[in-house]
Amino acid sequence: MRGWWREITGLVLPVDCGGCGRPRTELCEACAVQLYGGLPRRVRPDPEPPGLPVVHAAAAYENAVRAVLLAHKEQGVLGLAGALGRALAGAVRAGEGTPPGEGPLLLVPVPSARRAVAARGHDPARRIALAAAAELRRAGMPVRVAAVLRQRRPVMDQSGLGARERRANLADALGVVTGGGRLLATGRVVLVDDLLTTGASLAEAARAIDGACGWGSAGYGVRHAAVVAASPSAFEINRNWN
């Protein structure tokens, strides 16, 4: 009910830019450029958690990009999902390479905790994944969202935890739903999320999928991951390593 009410009010009430607060526009041109106007790049956290797939991000998590993500995630400005999906779609394409592999793309969102979804009234990563899939289909790519990951046990709030603490908090926390492995065998798996910080969530998601499907089997295995934004340091680390 809460998510439905937010969507209705977003249609009838005046809005301000989610990035800078400019009135009467949900996302101004200048903030849109920060979000999806640049070239997505590979990012790496430091330290890099074991099992983290190759990750591409559309933008650095700062300034307008940070404000837009928080407005969508925490303030329920659901109309921003389209712009965030466009940014995520760019990161997905960057990780696919040329030529693309065979079979449809399967975007697998990292799930939020149930209590977080209940508090927010929506699942941000899943909503952005759906918008990204629509953007990619408009470009002629066969893609669908496969929301097959579930939390198998409660986890602590990640905010305030360091990299090692996040890995311990999420260890063996995710699993694949019954029948999910068969679905993932039909295409190329791309893990997606709104934000990369330490990489612990994506590494745990990759472990859950690879464990459920069987690493090395035809059609299985996490190909790569894509996020809307990553910490600025992750961009700098990747530049220095290259």
C-alpha cells in the first residue's frame, strides 16, 4: 500500500530534482549527465573480497548521484527508477563486451532484507533492475529479470560495518529459490545492485548462485556484475591497478 501511495502522489504533486532540488523536474539535465552521461567503468573495492565478479559501475557515488540514489531508496521517489535503470543498463552493456555471448541476459538483483523492504515500501535493486531490463530490451537485447536470490537468515544492518565485518555478516546469508538454478541455466547471469561499497553483497550473491548451479557447467556461473554507482575510491583503485 505504501509503495502504491508513493507512486500516485508522485504523479499528482509537484516534484523537485532528486539530485539538486531544482523545482518542477524529477531529474534535471545536469544531474542526469552525472548519473548516466559518462562511460561506465570497471570498479574494484579495496580490499577486494574473495569471489567478487568483475563489476562495472555507471557513476561514482557522490554529489547528485548519491542524492538520486538516496531519494529513490530511502525517500520513496519511485519515479527516479527509470533514470537509475538507464544508468544500470549502461553498466550491464559495458560488462558484456563485443560480441555478446549466447542466450538471453538474466539480471539477478541482490535482494534487500525483508525488514528493509517493509520499511521502505519497495525493493530498490529489483525496481531498478526492471527498469534496466526495459531499457535494454528497447535497444534490442534479449533480457529478463530473474529475482531468484533470497536471504536465508537475518543479517545486521550493514551501515557502519567495515569490509571484514560485512563479509562475516553476509557469509552464507543468501540462497537460490527452488527451481532458480534451472532458470539461470537458460542465459547469461549478470548480478545487479544499486551500489557497490565493499563488494561483500555481490560476492555473497555470486557464491550463492555458483553453489546452487554448479560452477563450470554449461550456462552456469556469474558472468559479471553491474551497479549504478560505486565509491569514488573504487574508480581510482581500478585506474591505478591498470
